[in-house]
Amino acid sequence: MFITQIEEIEALSSIYGEEWCVIDEASRVFCIRISDDTQKATWTVCLQIILPPDYPSSAPPIYQINAAWLRGPDRRTLSNSLEELYVENTGENILYLWVEKIREFLAEKSQSAERPETGKTMTTEEEGHDYDEDDLPDYSVLKLTNQSAQHFSDAADDEELPLIKHGETITDRRSTFQPHLAPVVTPKQVQRVLNNLYENKKIASATHNIYAYRIFLEDKSSFLQDCEDDGETAAGGRLLHLLQILDVRNVLVVVSRWYGGILLGPDRFKHINNCARNILIQEGYSDTSEESSKAGGKNKRSKGKKTK
């Protein structure tokens, strides 16, 4: 039976209680903490959701799964499960099914001999840190056009893997940051690049793999864009904001961070963005550091890779 967004949100709030959190009611941004179904939770993720105006009739929820331990095959498996559920229930309210699918996934992990890598979950700098407003996620940059999910589901599975470039590392107080970049023109290519990167054991072992991408849709004169914090709160939104300021298009930037045990505070955001800017300059998406810092004009033409 079809129910409205308001009715669905009220139902979920009643079912999940304190686990359900309203981030921005006006923008329909919500978050739910999901753990395995045991008395002492071992596996936990945070599901962030944005509900487009035409959900559930003709658009899926926009979602982001945050968990420092969730990467590589596990992340792909879970994401594919959610996408399959949506396809099977197109036009219907899907959030409860998604939450329970994630809980089922976590319960299966709990029954296995595996345990989450405690080093990852305990070394994020967010825990015990008092944030000012600048440190909080900017959910406005997570908005996607309604065509995004359709692009994901329609793209061919054998779509070509773009060439991935790796940039120079930045090290500060034993934390190391390294950028990776690939030209992309479809969300499917974004996923292929991410999957390929996670197959690298060193990259997969990073404490955080933060990414952002922007794809210009010529026929609609609009951008398809998204970002991922991977446990480094607000980092993905800041990275996407950098891509917007530089006015680049058709590019995915990933910044891997290996935490060294010493808190960096706001400096970590500076290093993430510096890594990203350096590889954009290296690959011809921006001219110089000086020019990049001045590239905030709203009327600038969107820039893809420059011809060398």
C-alpha cells in the first residue's frame, strides 16, 4: 500500500526510536544507526538518506552508508542488495526494507568468525571532538538529480574502466594522505573505479577513503554529483565543494588517509583538499595552485581535462 513520505517517516521514527535521527526536516535528510541484532552490537553502520520530492512514486532515496570497516566486496554486496530491493519494489516505500536488509547483512557478519577492525573504528578523529558549524557535514552538496539512480541501474555492467592516476602523498604527524583521480562520465564508471581501488590492499586498508565526483550531463545542462565521507565526518562534502569551486567536470577524486595515531584537527581537511587540488593540477583539470585558489567565479565555464 502506498503511503506518503510523512507517514513513512512517522512510522520509521516510531519503529526505531532513538536510532532514527532527523538531520534536516525541510530538506528531508535523515539518518538511522543500524546494528546487528545482538545484545552487544558488534557491527554498526549509519545510513544517511535524502528523500527526493518524487519519492517513492518515481525516484529512489539518495543514500550514503557510513562505516569505517565497510569497504571493498562488503560495500559492493550491500549496495547491490539495496539497489536490487529498489528495482524489485519500484514506486513503493522502500526505507523499512532497506534498514532491515542492512540489519540482516550485519547479523550475518556477526555470525561469522570475523570481527570489525577495531583500529579503524577507534581511530577516527570525530569521536570525542567538539565540532563547530564548519565541521558538520554540508548535506546540501549531497543532492543529486533524480536521474542518478537510473544511470546506475541502466549502465552496462561491462562499461570500460577509466584510467586511474595516483598522486603524491602528504604526511603530517604520522598520518599519510594520497589522492587518486579518474575521468568519469557515468556513475557506473565511478563505481568501477572505486571497486578497482578497493582491490588494492594498501588502499583498502586506509582508515578513510574520501571521494567526490562531478559529471556534466550535456543533454540536461546539469551536474550529477555525490561524495562519501567514509567515516571522516564532513570531508566528502568539503571535497565536493572544492570540485565545485574549481568548476571541474567529468572527474572522480579519491583521497586515502592512513591515520597515524595523532589527532590533526582541522588540518586534516586542509591536507585532503590540498591532495585533491594537486592531482587535479597534475592531470590538467586546473592550471596552477594560484589560479585554483581564484577559481570561485560562478559564471566560469565548467572545465574538463585540458588538452596538453
